[in-house]
Amino acid sequence: MSRVEIAGEQKPGSLSLISENNPRLGVVMSYQGGNMCDETSHFSLQVQINCNANLEKTTFALDKSSLKTPCNPRVIMNSPHACPVLQMGPLGEILENYNYYIGIPMLLIGGYLAFVAGKFPGVTLLLFTTLAVCLAQLFALYIFVLPAFAPTWSVLIVFPVTLGMGVGLGYGASKWPKIGIVIMGLSMGSLLGFFVYYMFLASSVDSSTAKVITVGGVALFSGIIYVVLFDQMIITTSAIFGSYILIRVSYSLYSRTNFDFNLL
């Protein structure tokens, strides 16, 4: 019942979201192209796994209505393992529903960082530090602290607070550049630390302690290097982050526009 043949090779099946617009609902596994069920139809099987974060173990039941066509049974499961690994709750809804309003300013920021940031180090440190501190706090709060069912309007309260803290530290970074360059170094070092861990260590040393030590160590080392190589690091890091923002936001806006066009 679970054979899928693609390009002459047998595959275990296909996986998709129950709803592309709401990944929190869960996933569907579809298996088609099995043995012959009757003279005209092959067996197929669909397994729908609903996300239920409140369950301690997975439950399952046969969808009896699917037995009206016995060649295509359907199993419905409920499991915490079908839930997204990271959920941003109302922040994710805001990013999804207002991506154009958020994306256009981010394109301008990305263009500045990618092409002219090195000419104005004070402004660059102000902007980079503000973004780094604001976004780090915002995502951390909605991913690790606030519940997924928090109201959408909470973003309108939390964002100005985190932005204000970011602007405060950003202003300090423009007045005392070493603060800004250390924050920039820690940001880039954290990304490099995650890259090093998942590329070289995760397969052999899979532990939170090893991850923290790797990320923290690389971030600290990068912070020190950034202080020594001040001008070069501002130019390099701004170009990297700016280019990433331009590419990522442009692709996101293009994908959303193409999706809306296809719906029409």
C-alpha cells in the first residue's frame, strides 16, 4: 500500500502541510501506487497527523468514512510531533499578513547595508545595533517566552518596546563605536557558531552544552577580532547582512506575489 514510484525508483511517499497558510494544523503523508486493490484501482493510504501540543503521546484512529472506498483508507493521528518546531504565534501572523509593508523598508535597509554602509560607520553601527537588538528580543519573546495563543495586538505593544531598547543601544553604539562593533561581531559570530556546530559537530556531539559552547566561543572570538579589525569588519559584515536581506526579502515578496497571481 505504501509504494510510490518516481523516476523509476520506489519512494516511501509524499509529505505536505494540511494547510499551506497555517502550518500549525499539522501534516499529511500520502502513499499511492501500491498493489492492485481491485481490477481497476491501486491501493493508496493517507495519514493525516494533526498538531496537538497538549498530548503526551500520539493517538490514532481509522477514518471510517474513508472505508466507503476500501482501496483508499485514511488514518487520522494526533501528535505533538506534528507541530512546528518553532512557533512565532501572532508575530508570525503579522509577518505573513503585512509582508509588503515590512518588506519594502527592509529592502531599503538591505540596500544601504550592502552598498554604502562602509562610508558612514556611525550611522551603520546605529542602524545595525538597533536592528540586531530589536529583532533578537522580538523573536526570542515570541518563540521562547510568550504563548502561541497570545493576541495579535500584543505585537503592537512589544515591538515599540524592543525597538526603543534597540534605538537606545544603537545610539550608544554610534557614540561609542566599540560597543557597536562588539554587537556586530557577536551577531556574526553567533551565525558562524551555529554553522560550525551543525556542519561539523552535530552528528557526533548532539547536546545543548556543546551547542552553547561552540556558538558562544565563536561569537566571543569574533567580537575580539571585530574590535581589532574595525573598519574592515564593518564593511564586510554590513555587505553580508545587507545582501542576505536583499535576497531573502526579494525572494519572499516575489514568492508571495507569484502565489497570489496563481490564485487569481
